[in-house]
Amino acid sequence: MMRALKDYNEMVWRPSWKWMKKYWKGYSVLLVISMIVPYLWFYWSDITEYIKNKFTKNEGES
């Protein structure tokens, strides 16, 4: 069992961390986008309603 864990560490974890160190900026951008998209999906109708109300108020005042 210990040998299997050591092999897993050598074949999976170490290359994964090397990749992460090399491409950390792109991974960070991907992570931020993947966190923002569900928020926008859930609140899209509220956001569009807010924008419509904001522009209709501005048009009524001028």
C-alpha cells in the first residue's frame, strides 16, 4: 500500500504541481471565471432588471 501511495505521488501529484507552478496565472483566471459564471447565471434577471430601471430613470429625467 505504501508503494502505491509513493507511485501515485510521483506519477500524479508532482507533475500536477509542476503544471500548476508553470501556469498559475491562467489557472487563476479560469478559477475566477468559473466562480463568476454561476453567480451571473443565477442573478442574470435581477442584473438586467436593474440596468433597465436605471436607464429608464435617466431617460425620464432628461
